[in-house]
Amino acid sequence: MTSSVSIIKCQNYEESLVLSGLRRALDLIGGIQTFVKRGDRVLLKPNLLYGKAPERAVTTHPAIIRGVIQMIREEGGFPFLGDSPGIGSASGVAGRAGIKRITDAMDCPIIEFNRPVLPKERKGRIFKNIEIDQTIFEADVIINLPKWKTHAQMLLTLGVKNLFGCIPGPRKALWHLKAGEDRKTFAQILLDVYYIIQPSLTILDGIIGMEGNGPNSGRPIPIGLILASGDSLSLDQVVCDLLGILRESLPTNRVAFEQGIEKDGIDVLGERIKEVKIPNFKFPTLSQMDWGLPDFLSKALKNVLTSKPMIDQEICNACGQCAEICPPKALVRKEKNLVFDYGRCIRCFCCLEVCPEGAISMKPGWALKMIGKRLKVKGER
């Protein structure tokens, strides 16, 4: 089945410019009226990873939120916003990210995702017991509003990855533990969350994105694009095309392809991909997690054959947020410093996601550097 993805240029976050860009992006795929009807309760799911200022490119920009709320109101819908951030409450993170000012002014409630339920009907293809927040199933329409960013474990955090925040609080840590060091397993979990939630519309904030040490401590980069689609998987694949990498370089795409869900029939509307490609984009370093070695050998060589999180003690202020979020509790205090127990570390890089100072980075093991066998972003399309 053919799906459509629109690409629209938008160079900055001036509110009227963003609203115009959103209208054009949606008009190309049928208009907001295709997705929102009068009386609909419309849940907005932004990226609220961590409470940083909008110019840091960590969260969905307030101008995007404002524009989407306005369009929903024009169609007679009732918008509300929800998420489960890595650290803190949705309301608190939205406040620090400049979003709560918008939602308060536009009478758009913020809902804390703290009511986990096991879906009775929609289930994942592989993982059947993923608990999702009850709010998801109370909405008539779900609009997914990801931020274009890199991700230390998943390469990029786009439409599919953004929905992981629909798993309430501590339960996200349990799924990280279940996946452990297996990137493919985590990608399958993310894909199953997507199948359960089935957002009606995905709008990607790519006006200012993030490259490098994402998703919290990377560098903001001007991209100047808004993408929209009724299919998050298709949108994620088009982003790979824009970056000049193979679509299967994104783990969630690769797992989907293995299940026969490849979106060959994607109709790209608006800007032509070859005219808005993003050159010299800096990806995070991803390393092989197991290389297919026997379990006993893989465990013995884990620290030298994989990348691991490292703390720059000169930057770290020992706030403890990394230790708080760590699923296997692999961070411990020694005197005034926080240090890793790499025997327990599962390389989920949640610590890197929430570090407010950007003090945590990825360091390849010495054998990995010597051999030079890294999981690189594959080839150009």
C-alpha cells in the first residue's frame, strides 16, 4: 500500500512561518481535516525527553505545538498533550522547554502518563504484554510530534522511537532491561509500541535538529524542514533518504523490513529529496554489541568489544540523575563521584539521554578501536 510523506521547507521558528509550513505539509497529504473531525479528543505526543530550552533542540519546539493546536481548534477538535519524560513530570519538562506557556495560553491540558494498562485488543507482533498509558486509548486521534535527533543506541529518534514515551515511567526501564545489549530486541520493542499506538498523524520537527551525541547532549543543526505523514515508518525511511543513508541503517526500519513491512511505495510530496538532502550530518558512534559470538565469549569480551558510557568528571556535577534512571543500577557513588559498574551496565545509554551537563559520552572498547570494526551507517542511496 502506498503511503505519502510531505517535505516542506521552513527556515526558522517564527510562529506565522511555522503555521504556514504546517498547513502546507498537511495540505499535501489531505489536510488537517483528514485526521481531525469536530468533537475529536486529540492527543499530542511531543518529544519531552528532558527540560531544556528550545534552542538546545532536545524537545519538540513550542512553535510546532502552537501551530498544531491552532489547526486542531479550527477543525473543532479538543487538543491535549501528554508524555512520560526520562526525568521529571511532563508538566515540569514542558515548562522548562517553553511548551507549557503555549498550552496554558491555548487551554490545552498536559496529561501525565502514569496509568499503565495492558491493551485488550491492539498488541505488539512479538511482545504481547507492553503496558501503555490509558490516555492513549481515551483519545480519538493521536498526533505524534517527534524531534529530528540522533540517538546513541538507535542512531536516530524519529517517528517510531518517539512513541516509547507512551510507556509510563518506571516501565520504560523494565523494557530497557529486557532488551539488554541487544539493539535488535529494543528496535522490536519500539516497533511493537508503534503497532499498539497507531498514531493517526506524525509531524516531524526538523527545523532545527540535533546531530552528534544525541538525544540530549548533541549539537543543534539547522535543517529547515517539516515532514508529515499518516505513517511513521514511511516518514522515518524518508529521513534516511534525506541523510543519504540506507533505510535499513535505522534499526526499527531494519526490523520492519524483516517482517515484510518495507514501504517501497512511498509517495514523497513537496520538496524533492535530492534538492534538500542534508550533507555532512554527524551521526553518533554505534558499535557492534555482540558480533554473533558465543554467550560466554561475548560476556567475557564485552568491555573491549563494545562502546560504553564514560563520565567526564570535570563536567559532571554529581547530580545523580543518571543513577536514578539507570535500569540495572550500574552507577554508584565513590566519594564525590559517580562511576560505572560495567559488569552490570547493559549499554542502553539512558544515562547519556538524561545527563543535564552533557558529561556522558560513548567510548569504544580498545579492541573495537584497534580492529576498527564498528557498526557504521551503511552506504548512500
